[in-house]
Amino acid sequence: MGVLSSIKEKIFGKATATTATTTPSKQAGATAAAIAEAAGKAALAVQAAKDAAKPVDVEAVMEAAVKAKGRKLNWRVSIVDLMTALDLDSSLAARKELAKELKYNGTDPDGSAEKNMWLHKELMKTLAANGGKIPKDLMS
């Protein structure tokens, strides 16, 4: 799994929607309890699909992650702090991989402030494009 996938998983969570079928039991004597259980599973699957369609409040997720870390992290500006808050590797190698995944084609050297700022902005755009609700000040 790549760095971008890891970030998305940490922010959006693992897909928990399961598909349930509502086809009748193949057993001739399907009980009312079995039918009710299948209907309940189908209802849970429908709710999970509806929840998956809702935008994820990235700011709330990140603020909770920072609070859980118990130290000051400026995730709004720093790609390193954002990755640290999510318990991900924020090393130069990890950021180089993220740059490759986000198709960085600039000339700034690895680890430069300019490249790190680009990574952060591009990540915000990518999260927004994948169902993340991003604060307007982070989209400019």
C-alpha cells in the first residue's frame, strides 16, 4: 500500500460496508428469525453505503488525531506534522514516495519547503476529490 493510500485510509477509514443479499433462503423451512436477520443485514449495508457517500470532515479527523498525539502539530501547514498526526512515516523517503504518487513534476529538491508545501496542497485537493470536506483556507 502506498503512502497516499495509507493517508486516505487513516482519514476516511477502512470501507466497512458489506453487501447483503435479500434472496430467500435455499432451505425450504427458512425461519422468520433468519429472514429478519437477512433484512437487518441488508438495512445495515444500505446505511453503510449512505454513510460512505457523505463527505468526511477532514478538519475534525485531523484535530482529533492531533489531540490524541498530545503534542502540538501544525497539520494545516506541514505535511510532516499531518503525517505524524496520522501515525504515518513522515521521513524524506515517505514524502518522496508521496510526491511520486501525486505526480510531482517540479524542480524543487527533495525535502525543500516549496516541495513540502506543494505536497500538502496537492494532498488537500486529492482528499477533497475523494470525498473529504476540506476547510476553504486549505484549498487556496
